[in-house]
Amino acid sequence: MKHLLTIVFAVLVLVSCKEDKQVNEDLAAVATEAQAAFQDIKYASFGKKIMASDAISAKRMAVDYSNMKVGDTIDAKMIAKVEEVCQAKGCWMKLDLPNGEQVMVKFKDYGFFMPKDISGKEVIINGKAYVNEVPVEEQRHYAEDGGATAEEIAKITEPKKTLSFEADGVLLKEE
């Protein structure tokens, strides 16, 4: 009886290892396929040269942001859609997250700008994600750059916690 239990146990271990190997092979195939898909997409590059292959989704980034508090910073690379761009110079942009929030993106050392007509387009940004508290005057400045009316700007009266990102490199998906 002991030998029968030992044999059954050994067979179960072998079968489970074989299934794990298949799962790992399947995951590797999916990763290779995803990387190939990224290579087929054409991007315009701004700032530091970056690769598209290891970027995380905006959905995943929203989870990371939800675990952060004011002052926290993490290195990140994410894919998201552009909601708004500075209409004065292209010196900042806002990206949509699937949870309804937005990420305010500025560019490291004011070193590059984005085209002003990219709302609705997909970008990959690389750099530092952080949570920030933005003073009233800075919010008003961004609202003015974004083309807000005087009435909309006057309604800004309190500091606001924002999800922020300092990008050192950006890839803009070309159509």
C-alpha cells in the first residue's frame, strides 16, 4: 500500500510539473507575440530614446497610483491615451486612466515638447510617477494653458492632489 501511494504521488508531481512547463511555454509565446506586435507599430520619439516593449497598461498604472500617497515616487513606463496637451507650447499633457482619473505629465528638465494636436492619440511615457499636491496658482496656470475660460479658472480655489509623471522619454503612436 505504501508503494502504491508513493507511485501515485510521484505521478501527480510529474504531471503537475509538465503542466507548469506548458503554462510557462504559453506565457513565453504570448510575451514574444506582444513584443513582435510592438515592433510592428511605428512611433515618433521625443526626449530620451525608449523602447515600447516593457510598458505597462494605464489600467495597471492606475493600480500603482492607488497605492501611492503624496510624496511617493516610482520608476514607470506606461501606455495611455492623451486627453489634453498644453496649447501654448506642448510643455505638458494629461493622460487618461481607466478609473476616470488623469495623469499630469511634465517633461524632464523642460527638455522637449509634444505636438499640440495629439489629443486622443496613444503614447508610451517613461520616467517617474508620483503623487503631488498642486497649489491653486499652478492649477490656474495649467487651466489657462489648456484654454479654460476666465470663469473656469476663477473656480479653482483649493490645492488639489494630482497623479503626476515626469517623463524623460515619450513614444507617440503614428497612424
